[in-house]
Amino acid sequence: MMYTGFMLKKISKKAMIHTVLILTSLLSVFPFLWLTSTSLKGIGEDIFAYPPKIIPSDFTFQSYIDVWGKVDFMAYFWNSVIVAALTVALNLILSSLAAYPLARMQFRGKKFFFFSILATIMIPFQAIMLPVYIITLKLHLIDSVNNVMGYIGLVMPFAVSAFGIFLMRQAFLKVPKEVEEAAIVDGCNVFQMFTRVVIPMVKPTLAVLAVFTFIGSWGEFLWPSIMLTKDSMYTLPVGINNLQGMFSSNWRFIAAGSIISTIPIIIFFLMMQRYFISGENDGAVKG
């Protein structure tokens, strides 16, 4: 009898936890479902009906066709690809190079530098945006000079992050020192040991950093909207926002454009998933 009561209590607890998780998941997914539903509704259907109607009665892909045909969507897409790829590559390289000395080398003021870097996480980009913009303007890193300068101006403020340095430092701390000592005995110098021995051992953490950096760069709107003056240089978030003026706030077109813009993020995550799952907890190692 006591065992039965214990089992019922355990099952009830699990059922309650799963119910809360399911409800939370539904609340999180609902905006995306509503956005998808809006993009698939015809002109005669009310997209702001209450209660919301998720399954369209007038199902059509016309909004996707119109957005793709009337807007230079491919140009926006490739601009975002270039900016995101450069941002990810620079973050992986610079964060790793900055994190390795903080994890393995001994030098005066190491803790001070590390905690100073961590402290910058508390400073929002909006607080330093004006001086960064002035510096970028003085260096002529804007798209009014040429497209290459425009890309550099978009990427440089996000080329390295305190989060990336912290994440990579924690990953390097997990690498056994014996492996590095064995590499030195075999004749490797510090650079060879770093690139050929240490980096391959932290691939899961590199994948985690790549995913987070890609998502942040791909969805960045504020900085590109300030920096870009040429329509041909717009990234996807800026281009999609521009739909409001071009089509008198046609929310079907905006929803369709938003859904298209999320596809690369999903594809990138699926490509990196096997590394991401095994490395997502690397940052939890005590340093």
C-alpha cells in the first residue's frame, strides 16, 4: 500500500512537471506558429482575428512568391551570409587566441585581465554604440565608401566577445596538461600544439560558440540599421523591416520574409547539432 502511494506520488509529480514544460513550450512556440500561419493566409482572411486562428482557411504561398519577386531578397540574404560568416570566423579565431593564455599561461595580472573582460558582459552595446559609431565613421568603415568597408564596419564591433573568451577558456581548462606536455616532447612549438593538438580537442565548444555567434549576428538589427545607407548592402533584418514602408505594413509579406530569414539559422544549427549537444555544458567547468 505504501509502495503504491509512493508510486502514485512520483507519477503525479512527473505529470505535473511535464505539464508545466509542455505549456511553457507551447507559449514559446506560439509566436512562431502565428507568424507561419499569417504568412500562409490569403488576402481575404483576417490575420488579427481573436481568438487567433492558427490553421488558415484560405491557404496560399502567394506572400512568399510576392516577397521573393518584388524585393531583392537574395542580395539581403548574401549580405547577411557574408556578415555572419565573417563574424563567426573572427570570433572563433580571436576568442580562442585570447582564451588560451588566460587558461594555460602564467603572467602578472592574469586574473585582473580575465575579470575585466568578464565585466564587459554587463555593459550593453547600446551604451557604447555612439563612440563605436564615431570611431567607425572616422575610420571610413561605412558602406558609403564601398561595400568592403561596409562589411568591415558591420563586423568589427562584434569580432570578439567576452562570452566567447570565457567559453573557450573553460574548454581549454578541460584539456589535460599531459597532452600538451607530450606534444612539446614530440617537438611541437606552442603554435603547433595550439592548432594541431588543443583546438581539435575543443571542437564541441567551438561549435557552441559558432551557433550562438551566428544567431546573434544573423538577427542583429540595430547596428546594421545605423551603419547601412545603401539598399544594396542591407542585411535581412534591415531589409525585412523595410517592407513596412514599401508595402504599407503588409503583415503577410513581413511574416513571410521573417520565416524565410529563420531558415538559415535552423540549417546552421542542424549542421552543428552533433557538436553543440556534446559541448553545450563546457562553460560550466569550474575555473
